[in-house]
Amino acid sequence: MKKQILILTHGTHVWADNMETMFKDIGYASDVISLRHGDIFPENIEEYSAIVIMGGMMGVYEIEEYPWLKQEIQELEKALKLNIPALG
């Protein structure tokens, strides 16, 4: 069974520390990335057990203002097609 969680953060006031601790306590490692801040979405998405999408000030419809949202949406669509659960 895969034991890796991908956490996506978006805002400068949203931290994943509590999520990372919770997952660690139940035996899962986590990777935290922010496309907004220039991180790269992992190529090997199938290695993750689940994806947690943290909130932010933007809306999914604001792609023109936040161009990185387009890639995030595309990558999440791929993950869902691979039956990787997402929470967000």
C-alpha cells in the first residue's frame, strides 16, 4: 500500500504543518508543494495515496489572474482518472 500524501498549498497564510503531523502520526509521509510559489507538480503522481488541496484567496475560476491554476487543475484531473482520492 502506498504511504505518501501530496499536499498542495496556495496562499502565504496557509500552512500544511498540522496536516503533515497528522499524516505522520498515522504512518504516512507527505510532500508539500505550491505551484503558486514555483514548485513543480510531481511527474510520478501514481506514487501518492491521496492529495490534499489546501485553500487560498483565489477561486478556481480565476485562471487569468492565477495562471498556475490551469496546470493544477489539469494535474488533479489526471490524479482523479488514476483513482487517487482528493480532499480539498
